[in-house]
Amino acid sequence: MNFIEFIFTHQGEIIEQTGEHIGLTVVALAIAVFLGLPLGIMLTRYKKFSPSVLGVIGVIQTIPSVALLGFLLPLLGIGVTPAIVALFLYALLPIVRNTYTGIEEVDPAVREAARGMGMSDLQILANVELPLAVPVIFAGIRTATVINVGVATLCALIGAGGLGAFIFRGIALNNVYMILAGAIPAAMLALFLDMILGLLQKFIRPLIKPILILSSLVVFVIIPFIIVPSFFVHPFTAGFTAEFMERSDGYPGLKKHYNLSLNTVELDPGLMYHALKEKKVDVICGFSTDGRILAFKLKVLKDDKHYFPPYHVAPLVRGETLRKYPVLRELFSKLADVITDKKMTELNFRVDYKKEPPSQVAKDFLTQMGLEVIKNKKDKADIIIGSKNFTEQYILAYIFEQLIESYSDLSVELKTGLAGTKICFDALINEEIDLYPEYTGTGLHVILKAEKEISNTILRDERKVYDFVKKESKKRYDLEWLQPLGFNNTYALMMRESQANELDIETISELEYFLNKND
Amino acid sequence: MIEVLNLTKKFNGLTAVDNCSFSLEKGETLILLGTSGCGKTTTLKMINRLIEATSGKVFIEGKNIQDQKPEDLRKQIGYVIQSIGLFPHYTVEQNVAIVPNLLKWDKKQTVSRTRELLELVGLPPDDFLKRKPEELSGGQQQRVGLARALAADPSVVLFDEPFGALDPITRRQIQKEFINMESLLQKTMILVTHDVFEACELGDKICLMNEGKIKQIGTAKELIFSPHDDFVINFFQANRFQLELMVLTVKDIMEAIPKKECKGEAVQDFYEDARILDVLEAMGNIPQKEPILRIKSRDNKKICQTTSERIMTAFYKKRAKLLQ
């Protein structure tokens, strides 16, 4: 499928998202203009406040967009309202500052002459200062517009829609056409709105008075209208990442498998957990060993109909290394099936939220298991252990290292933080590392690229998946999957523990039952 | 017409204008003269309340200016400033019509008044009405500024260094027109300047200020020939000779001109109230040896015939007498 075909098949969505994008931008911009203009004017009247007010607005501008959305989450939740508030805040600085500067830069002689002829302050403002400040004020509004069109793409991360939905889904799925289908209309939109404003600027002078009146109206009528509804109760909502929404083994399949029909919004992976904690959504798709499950008191719903593919972790070792150090097989059998989902969640939690070093967490874990940790480093490393670049992998790598060094006279070197499966796997094949912790599901899809027919037949059975990857890896790459450690880090639906207990929901089937009952 | 009583202005404890009092009759022109920072502009701006006085009173036509809204007061007072302050986004026509529009004049009346005023300040309306200020020279802008100040026919006009930004030649020309402008004859005017020639040229009375205080009020002749103190003497010292020739008229020195008539054809006539400086300048331009001039009274009666040399001699005699 080429790009043009992609556009045609998705034109409905593109139009809808463009509409949402325009809506977000224009509403936020309108509020910013109608609030920012009076604020800028006030500052010229009460100059001593101007450094502090402009300073505060300037600081808001420096907050990274995703962080700002995060700050707004506890207050305004997710969806259109916080998106508009965030866009409004970003639009404020250029508008207020340019209004202030534009008016300040009016020739003092002109102002003195106006006053000397008997014009009142309001007449000077409407007939002299604003008309002369129009070019500068408009430059501010145009800057704000371009900023807003850009930032509005990020609003897809909090379920507000817009062209960002395509962009982030495209990034998650590594689909360039999808990214472009969001990025190109966004760029065109920025240019188009800028052009419209450029034209408007030429005809604005006679419109200054109506705009002043309208702006006071907006402040008192429209803003409360937008802000207030967000404080009311929302229906039972699911917050899913763009990737989960789009992947066939994500929400679309889940829906069919469980006959589940959820009210969904798209959320940023990082914000998703927060949104659940802050009761802005009621169910999310997380990973089953994420430390935040413990930190935010979440409950993982049991996948009772075995929908999510198994991602059991096991050490993936080069065959040659095993033949050279057969002791490894025996050593790793000590770890077989000893880490539960809950245990791994706790270990992740200690590193992510308690800020304990992964090596310490690994040591504590081994000690708890009754294994003694002794340090006996030699100069030259016998074995090199790799890991991917997220917390769980670091912890596992340290556990492996300490286990090997305590119970054999082999010396270990760590190469942690390799960015992604492909890099780890290539390092292993090229003998740059000897082993690293890998997930069976990843082995199936990414490393072995199993054909659809095969993966579909075995996908729901964790044992079959393990056996398949073990056999095929050995055959194709002379790699050995040792015994799984026990936990399964896969997609999982999760709810707040309190709500799940209250509604008595333990499994996804029970969630489905609850939702259908309430329809 | 205008009565200023004990006017005082303090800025953060510093006294800018200290207890100033003066008054003007209708149609009179008063010059506020002094160096920068002497309080002359502050005094002027307290009259249309662009600056509010700390204490003291101002009456215009018997009415206390504090009893009116500042905006209403200002609409009745013409105001011309050095930097002119034409509205750059208005045409010449719109600029001149600002005060009539503020006063909600009838449209037709405003249009005809605007044309009339542009004629008056020497700018042909058909050429200038639709132009923007940026298309005008400095002198033309100041003329528009003057027309704008006169638009609603105020009886009082305030000028804050109106010619200060113009080049010397344009300044001299506009000053001349200014003196002869008929519509200004009936106006009561206060004009701020630091230029002693401008003061002597334009003022019926001069109010010399220093450090917020009035040093002396009087005609130019009084200030130059009867200074109250050393400050007044020193202020005019640098240009003393030229100023003396400016403030004395032929009539002032008539008694010292020899009665014996000069025989021959007079090349030029002067009224007796002509300034000596003007007479000498005019005669100096005549390429003839010892040209004869004739002096007449305002009702065109011949008074005498004489020469520049005799006038000069008479001036020296009279001057010595005045300075005694």
C-alpha cells in the first residue's frame, strides 16, 4: 500500500482528526486572545505587575508539554478540557507579551497629543494604542497559532484526539505513512491558519471595538462552560496507548475475545497510570510487572480466557558458552520458576519508586532466596551478560551476575542498557555478549518472526510457545533458552484496587459482565 | 482670561514648580522661558491638567479648572507639542477632525472646518486631506498639528516648544506666519520655549523661570532693559545686542534721531513701530551708498526721513539712557 492509497483508505479519519485539531487549536487560541489581550492591556496600566506576571507566564511556557499535561491531570483529568487548557497556557505568553510590548511601543508623543486633545483613557486605547499595536499583537497571535498547532498533536496523548493520534500510533507501529498522514495535515494547518490571520490583520482596525466587547463576554460565559463539565462524573472509561489501540493483538482482538465493549480514550503510556490513579479513567492496559502497580495500588485483572500472549522471561544463552561453562545450566536452574509476577513488580517498584540501586535489589532478592552473595572478581571476564534498557532487565542482569559470581569461579562483565531486542540479539549472535534475559513472546514474534499460522495455533499456550522458541532458536541460531524465571510480563488490564474490590472484579470476564450488566 | 495662582508641583519631594502666579488678558501671548528643567513645561501641563498641581489654582474665563473633567477641559484648549504627535494611522483629514469628532460635531461641519483650517495653515486641502503623516515634511506636519489644535476653535491654545524640532529656516518661516496668522490674533496663548529670540519675537509678555520659580514677568523690553537681578541679566547676555535691536522700535529712539531732515529720495518706508533690527536688516540689503529711509505713523503720516547710520547712533544714545 503506498501513501496515496493510505490517505484514501483513511480519509474519513484524517478529516475527523483534522477537525478535532482545528477545534482544539481555535478554541484554545480564542480563549487565549480574549483573555490575553485584556491581560496585556491591564499590564500597560499597572506596570509594576508586568515583570512578575510576564515572568510567571514565561515560566509556564518553559514547562515541557507532556509535563504540563501531567500537571493538569489531577485537576482536569483527560480529554478535551485539559488539552484546551494546556494549549491556552502555551498561547498566552506570545499574546500577552506582544500586546504589552505593542502598546508600550506606541510613540509617547502620540499618546500625549491624544490626551492633550481630551481623549479619555478608553478612547486612547481603542482609537490610538490598539490600532497602532495591531501588527505587534498579530505577530503574537500568529506565533501562538503555530505553537498551538504543534502542541495540539501532543493532546492525542491525553485522549483529546487531533492529528497527533495518527502521529503517535504511527510511531508506535513504525508506520511512516501513518505518521505522515498526521504530520502533513498538521503542518498545512499551521500555514493555513497563519495565512488567515495575516489576511485578517489587514481588516482588523474597524473590528477592534467588537473584539473588546466579545473578549469580555468570552471570559465570563464560554470559559465556565468549558471548565465546569469536567468536574462532573464521567462514565466507566478505559485509557489505552496508541499502540495497544492499533495492534491486532491489542484492543481489537481483546474486544472480540471477551466480547468487551469499552468506552476508550487514547493516552500517553506514561500518563496512563497517572490517569488511572487520579480516577480519570477506570481501566488501562499496562504491563503486568510494572512497579507502578504497587506504587499506585492497582489491581491486575486476571486474563482468564488467555487472550494476551505469554511473555515469560528466561535467560537466552549462546550454545557455545553453555558448552564451555556447563555449570551455567545448573546455576540458572536455581532461578527456575522463582520469581512471580508480584515479586517482579515489587523489585521494579523498589528501583523505580524507592530509588534503590538495581544491584542492591538483586542482592536482597538472592539473599531472601537463601543464596549467599559473595564477590570474587577476577580481572578478565569469562562471561558477558547483556540487558535491554528498562528497569526489569537491569535487575535481572544483576541477579544473573551475582548468582554466577557467587556460585562458580567465573567472572562476569555487564553490558546493560542495550536499546531494544534487535541490538541485544545481534550482540548475542556476534558473540559480543553471552546471554541476556529475553521474553518468549518476543522470541516468537521478533526474533523468530514466526508465521501467522504457527503463532496463532500456539499463542494461547505458554508451554507450547516456550517449546517452540527453544527448539527453533537452537536449530536456527544455536541459542539456548534456559528455564523460565516464572513471571509473565505481558499486556494486562488493570484497575484501581479499591474500585476493583468494590465492584468485585477479579478477571476480565468479570469486568465484561459488570459492563454488560450496567448497559 | 487665564489666572494662575500660587501653582506648585512636587515630584517625590522635589519641587518642580514653586508657587508661580501670573495672568493673561484675552488675546495675549505669554512666553514661559527658561533652560531645560526650569519647570516651564510642567507649568504649562498643569493648565490643561496633563499634570495635576500639588497646590494652587488655575482659572480660565473665571472658571476653576478643577471643577471640570480633565477630558472636557482639554477639548476646549488647543495643544501643540514639539514632537507634534500626529496619529500615524490617520490621514491628515482625520487628524485635524479628532477634536470635532470627540465633541460630536455634525459631519458636514467637520469636513468644511477641516478644509478651512488646512487653507489657513497653508496646506492646499485637495493635496493634503488624504495624505498620511509619514508623507509630510517636518514643517508640514507641524502645520497639521497647529490646524488640529485649532480645529474646534478654542479660545486658549497651549504650545510646548512648537518649533523646536524644525530646522532654522523652516522655523523662522513658520514663526513669521504664526505671528501674522489672523485666526491666532484673538487667541489667548501660552508658549513654552528656551529660545530667547522666539520669546522676544512671539511674546506679548515673557515669564522667565529658573528652578521652578518665576524670576521676572514683563514685556521683552522690560526684561532686557530693566532686569530684576543678575540671573535675568545673565540669561540674555550672550545675545544681548541683537535682542536690544529686536525689542526697541524706531519710535522708542525717535527722540534721539536728529530732527534735521535728510534730503533726497527715500528708498523704503517704515512704520514707526518697526523694530530697529528689521530696519537695519532691510537697509543693509540695499546696494546703494547711504540710502535714505522714511518713517511713517500707522495712519500713514510721514514723520521723518533719515539713514541707518543716524538710527544706529540714536539707538546707542537711547540704550545708554535706558541702561543707566
